[in-house]
Amino acid sequence: MVFVGLLGGFVLIPGDVTAVEVEEMNKRLFAQLAATAGMSIPLLEDRGRQFHHRRIDGRKGAPFPSWFYRPAGTDGK
């Protein structure tokens, strides 16, 4: 299994996938989205004020894995 960065997130793809295959899948994905008006994503109405704060006395969030980080000023490719 491999994590692949697509659409601003990560997707888990089973099996061994090369960087060239990932790039080709990414190109095909965006070609399909462009051909089917998929580049226009509908947004839900605003549901009012939301609070995404952590509780002071709550549990600490899980750390990100080391491969998630990259040097500042790079695009990660």
C-alpha cells in the first residue's frame, strides 16, 4: 500500500505504485474532472459559526509522521 497525494489530500492505493504511475493517475484524474465539469465543486451553505478549538484539559492530538513535513519554501515534489 502507498499513500498518494491527490486533490490536496492523501489516498491509500493498494500494491506497489511507482512515481510515474502516480503522476499518470493524477493527470487522468484531472482530465476526467475537466471533461465532466468536476472542477466546479458545489459548496454547502454556511451553517453558522463553528469552533474548531481543542479543550485545554483534553487529550493531545496525534503527531504527524515525519514524512509529512518538508522544508519551507519547497513544493514537496
